[in-house]
Amino acid sequence: MMLKHLLAGAALATGIVFSAAAQLPTLPAGAPIRISAVTQPLPTQPQYTRVDIPVLRDGTAARSNGRVQVQLSTHAERNLAGNEIVRLVRSGQVEIGAGTLTTLSGDVPILDGIDLAGLAPDINDARRIAEAVLPVANRDLERFGARLVAMYPFPAQVVFCRAPFTSLNDLRGRRIRTFGNSLVDFFTTLGAQPVSIGFPEVYSALERGVVDCAITGSGSGAAARWPEVSTHISDLPVSWAVAGYLVNLNWWNRLEPAVRDFMEATMKEVSNQQWALGLAATRDGIDCNIGRAAGCSIHNLAARPMTEVTASAADKAQAKEIFRTTVLPGWVRRCGARCGEVYNDVIAPISGVRFGG
């Protein structure tokens, strides 16, 4: 079933029309429902244009015969930072909000454990982990008046550098733009120097040599024109910038059962298509960055093609070892002993790495 959804969403991501409307429930007539949703950082992102708009906004209106109207906007359009989403949802200023788990984890640190650096180099494992941890995360989130109804990835978070490299060990001593504690732990262990820079400033930082390398999604770097200021890109997924859609719990619980079922089905389809897009956009982003036109249909083809650095078996083994010995213990220290127990109970059977084992 997961493969079916991934393939269907990948078809959407590469420009093939895919309609889920006939497969999703419709809604009986009733009182009109207005929903305010703030989802992706930018209105140009494929996660917004290819999923949120057609499925969450337009599809919801069509299948409810106009009864449910989702007023959709982005963080940029509302002048918001990602870490404000939880507050907006908890306060009821919006009914639905989305953001990366690293920005949502302030009150619920276990969310960080879903997307630790080096945890899940395969997107299917990343999805299994996210869905396995969802009930545990919601028990914590619901104390704050919010609930996660769907999770999804961005394209694989990979290394862009302005000078050649052939392996992870070549990154020793380089200044690397990172975000989140686990990426800092990962690259510090490699002997690199993590640097915290906001995404909009990374282009100029690479251009001026303030940093030697930077981490972002393969497609995100293509969209931000990083091939103009970097030359080499790794294909090794360090993490996935897993994100989630939050709802205001009081609003969610007050919905009529038929409406709540309708929205649950909608958000499940949003999640399915976002995971499929994450898969398609990962390779598409690399192909666009290296100038491979045949594989570039979601993002923009680089005018100055980069060089792809293919991860070796040694690189993959090293990333897993850094996760086991540094990243995972560091997260448990920050999160607490309970997080280590949850990790071993829920995540370790998927990752194959036990905490303290």
C-alpha cells in the first residue's frame, strides 16, 4: 500500500496528473466550515504548489461541494518564523499549521528524535519511524492543546560544498552551515565546524566563503540557486527535515464526526502525496543541480552544473556509526531518560540501532 501511494505521488510530482478525489470521501450537506491553515515556508515550494493547494485547499472544497473552505497561506505571506506555528495553533489563531519538527520541538523534545542526523538514510524507514512515533508525540502535544494529524519529509538533506570533496572525511575542518542539534553533533564528530546561518543568508555566505559547505534539501538548494555558489553535492541523505501538520485540539474535537472523518482522510492523502513528493524531489533536486535535464522536472535546471559525490559504503557505515555513538546519546541527554526508552521501544526495531546497546 505504501508503495502504491509513493508511486502515485511521484507521478504527481513529476507532472503526471493524479487525482485522489474519487478515492476520498465526500461530505454531506451542512453548515459551512471555514479553516485557516498556514503550512509551507514559501509559496513557490513544491510541497505547497503540488500538494497543499490541490489537495488541502482545492480538493477539500470540491469534495465538500464548497461546504469546507480552507484559507491557505505560507509562513512568508503571514510574516512568520517556523517556531511560531505551535503558538498560533495552540492559541486558536489558525486551525492547522505546519512546520519542521526541529522548529516544533521546543515543548515536545521527543519530536527531534524522529529525524536525527544519520538515523534513516532510506525514506521508507524515515516514514515508518515518523508514523510509529506519532501516537507517543501526540500524548505529549495534547497537553499543550495541539495534535499532529500528518507528517511528511522535504527532499533529503544533503551536503553542498564550494570546493571538491569525495567522502565524508574530506569535510574535516570545513565550516558547514547546519541547523538543529543533531546535525551539529554529526558534523562536529566529523571534525567540521558547524555554523548557524538562516536559510535566506546561505547563498551569500557560500558566495563570500563565510562557509565552505551547507546542508539543505537537494531540491531546496536548487530552488535557492546554490549551484551558482557551490560546485559539489553529496547524494547521502543525512536527514529529511521531517515536518508535521498540527491542528488545534479543541477545534478538532468539536468537529462533527463526519467532518472530522472527512478531514482525517484529507490529511492522510496530503501525507501520502507529500512522502511521494519527498522521494521524487530528492533525486530530481540532485539531477537539476548536476544539469541532468532528463531527470529534472520539479526544480530548475542549474545553469552551472555541479558535480555529484556518490556516497561509498564506507561513508554510509561511518554515518551510521556517528549516529550510534554521538548523535543518539546526545539527543537522549537533551531529551531525558524517557526518550531513550521510547527510542528503544519504538524506533530501534526500525533503525536497527539500540540506545545503550
